[in-house]
Amino acid sequence: MCGITGIIGTLPERASLEGAMRSLVHRGPDSSGMHWEDGAALAHTRLGIIDLTECGHQPMRDHATGVVIVYNGEIYNYRELRETLTGHQFRGHSDTEVALGLFLEEGIGFIEKLRGMFAIAIWDPRDRTLYLARDRFGIKPLYYRRNKETFSFASEIKALLKLGTPAKLNKKTAYDYLAFGRMAHDEATFFDGIKALDPGTVMTLRGGVATIESYWSADRVTQERQAPEDTEEAVWELLKDSLRHHLISDVPIGLNLSSGLDSQLIAHLLAAIGEDGFHAFTFGYRDKAYDEIGRLDKTSFPVGFHRHNQITEPEDVLASLERAMDFFETPLGGLGTLSAFRLMELPGQSDIKVVLSGEGSDEIFAGYRYYHESYLLDLIEGDDQELLGRELDAYKRLYGSKPDLVQTQGIMRAPDGTSLEGAAFLGPALKGFAAGNDGGSGGKAGGHLRSAMLKDLQCQKLPKLLHYQDRAAMAHGVEVRVPFLDHKILEYVWRLPPDWLIRDGVSKFLPKRLLKRFCGVDYMEQTKHFVATPQREWIKGPLLASIMAYLDGGALAGSGLIDFAAFRKAYLDYAADSALGNSFFVWKVLNMEVLLRRWFAGAA
């Protein structure tokens, strides 16, 4: 895992690129390097994971052609791909050298062969072309900015600022976040003029003309009417194969561990492929209702873990949030995201550079409560009344109420189904903006469930989660791998009929079925812990005074972005209410304040 940056066109002083490179050193503390030629400069900071020798150093240049590559990520099938490059003379055994060799033989189309997470930049001086490519799910970040004289790119926005981009708040993005809870839902960022390259795309910059082409998208996966007879065996083997590939490393690997389904599944898959003895990292709180560490103490796993725990207290929040903003460059997702940032301090203390994590499982296997509501809408529009009745009864049994199907579609939701929207506090600086891209409908033929899952995968949920994960870990020089986010797994699972995702009220039916069949663990009657942190209690109680003191007279109060008086009243009313409610409206305002102070000098 690494940091990359570069600039094409009229080059600045060399010190500017050096500054951009240094700003990414947390992503790659092991070594760094620069390539500089007329009209093109690329830089790289390296976190050594595969081929720790100088042979894996970047920027990597082919001496015969002058082609240069800088790359952030892991190509898990690089060994198989290396076997196809019979005419290439390898110096080492890094996946970077395989990527360079593939480009030299096949051109940029080689990207479609890669299985992994990556952000790649390739400069070809033969026709003075820059290629940028991002992995299918957007696990690794890549940003760019273009003006009349230059085109610059980087793993993080701070490097682009070092290359001369002014820090100006994108008010449309601020509007989308404050009004609808949206972030990373399109190419725009909180920095005006800086864009994110979309997942699953390749940008080609040649002769001053930039084109972007998509090479993969989940909405192209067609759904079958009937599942293969060997569905369970096939998915079990796909999961094991993905995990084997995600364990390829020349350094030790750990695991982000919880008591939930995803960690259970990863642990059993590790046992099934003969692995054991991992360092495991868990964040928690002293509040018993949210004591994940205590739940883990009572959870049995089929492999041994050397466990490491991180406790977050209310007094940690504001200082940790300010520190995290240096790396996130965006609002954080909630107290859980902040706790994950603090947790990632621990792996390095045990000499662990790589950890596995379960992100993507909910979006691929239908793990959120509101997916059941979308599925019910599909059944209402269908003709199987018996199945509809069974699923309605199951919903009422699980959640103790009838589903609210009227407002199910088109809004941003927390995992428990509550809304993240609310435009009541928008100030005059944000009036007149329209809602941004909501991810599209997902295609009417796919139905409501497929539409909701596509929106989360492409727009509303997964892009944010992957951004948070990348920044939390890379702030501390740690690489996070997500074995559920293998495109081979998604392409198989998403072809299945929907009752393999939700059945008899059971969400994530397929992985629960696998655990029961292959591991003897019955998860069928367990529901997801949707609220996993004491954020609401803290915001209403021990954090109330410190948050209000932090916001009073701050950057946001006089910015015109929000109606601060209305917000203050709503917050105090919320704190006085005995119901826990939804605290996200407070979290959003607090994070915007920290963002403004850190990156925009308080100026809106």
C-alpha cells in the first residue's frame, strides 16, 4: 500500500512535487522516489508488502521504452498473470513489475485482468499519454485536478494542494452532505475543482484531451431466474479462493475483529484453508450496551487470535476528530469511524502492516434492514401472494412492527433504517442548490431490492465506507484488505434470485446458510446490531457542553452554511428529550466545523 502523485504539463518547481510526496509519507513510510522528465513528473511513497527489496521500488521505469508506473494497492492474481509474461525479464517478484509488463505487452486493457484493489498511474513517453485506473469497487482512492497548464493526480487531496491547487470549499458538496448525508456519492469532493476518478474506470490523457471509459460496473451483472444446484458449494469455494489471494504477503497479516457475522465467516474461512494464529484488533466502549469487546470474550472462534483492544472515551472525541481530519479530508461517518481511526494505531505496535476487514459483505449479501423493505415492494408487485405473506409475517416477527413501505426508496439511511437527511439548518450560502446524484434507479428490470443494493454499492454506502477505511488505516501506515469485495464473488451472488439474499425474514441468508452447513454455526435467528456505538448517548450527555463550546463562535457559525441559531435550539431540544432519536444532525454540523477549520481556514 502506498501513496502516489504526479503532474503533467507545465511543471512547477521540483520542491512542489517533493512537498506533495512528503504529504503522503504516512501512506508509505518505508521509502519514496520521484521520476522527473520534461512535461511529466511522478512520485511515490512505499509501504512494503510484496517484494521488500529494491526491485519493488517505485516509480518503476522500463528502460527500453521509458514507460513509468506508480501504483497503490495489491494485485492478488499477480502470480498467475506473471506466468503469462513469457517474454518479460523480471528483476524481482513484485506485483508492480507484473502490471508494468502487462501494460507493455497489452496496453491499458490489461486492467480488466487484474483482481485486487488498486489506483494506478502510467506515463508513456512514446506518445506522451497518461493513464489513470481505479479498481472495480473504488477500494483505493485517486483524485485529480485539471487547469489550462497542468493535470495533477494523487492518492489524497493534500498532495494536490501542495502542487498548487487552492483550497476552496465546494458548496454543492457541502449542501449534499448537510441536507442529505451524502458523501463520496459522485466525482465531486469537498474541494472545488478536485474530482475523484470513478471506480472501475480508466482515464486517458493525450494531447490535452481526457477521456474516461468504464471497464466494469455491478449494474451490468444480469440476474438469473433460477440458482444453480451447487450454489452453496460454489460460493463457499469462491470465498475461500478470495481469502487465499488476500493472504498473499511478505509481511504478517492481522484482522479487524468483531463478534458479528462477517468476522465469524472470515474466521471459519481461515480455518477451512488451514490458517491460524492472527493478531486481531477490536475497538469498544465501556458502556455495556455497546461492549463489543465483552461480546467477543463470549464468542468462540475456530482459530486462535492474539487480541488487541482500543477503548474510546467521551473525552477522546474532539481531539481525535481534529487529528483524524488531517487524513480524512472529509467529515467522518460517526463515532464508529473515529474509533476505527484510533484502533489503527495498534497494528503497528505489533509490527502488523496488513489487516483483513469485512467491508462489502452487507452490500453484496443484503445485510441492511431496509433491504427487506425493498424486497417486500418487489413481492407486492409480483404474483406470489403466499411468499409475500410469509415475508410480511417474518418482518413483523423480527422488528415488532409493520414495514413503512411508503418512504422506503430514495433517501439516505443509516444501517438501522433511520434517515440521514434533514435540511432544516441550511443557511443562505447553500440556498438554491439541487440534490446531487443519488446513484440512479439501478434499472427498473432489476426491481426495488436490486436498485437499493446498487445505490449502496455505487453511491450511497460503500464509497463512504471504503473512504473511511482507507484513511483510518493509511493514517497509521496500515493496509486494509477486504476479501468480500472480490468481483468474482459479486458477479456470482448477484446473478442469484433474491431469495438467496433474504429468506423468511433472514437477511444475509446465503452467508448464514454457509456458516450453518460448512461450519456448524447457526446464525439464522440472529439480527444485525445496527447501532454499535454510544454516539447518541454521548452527544446528548457528556459531549453536549464541549460540542457547543467548540461550535460557538467557530468557523461554521458565521459562514452562512447553516442557520446556527436554529441548529442550537434543535440540539438543546434533542438533548433534553428522553428518546435517543437520531444524533446524525449534530455529528454532521460538528464535522463540518472541524473540516472548515482544518482545510479552509474557516472560510466558507
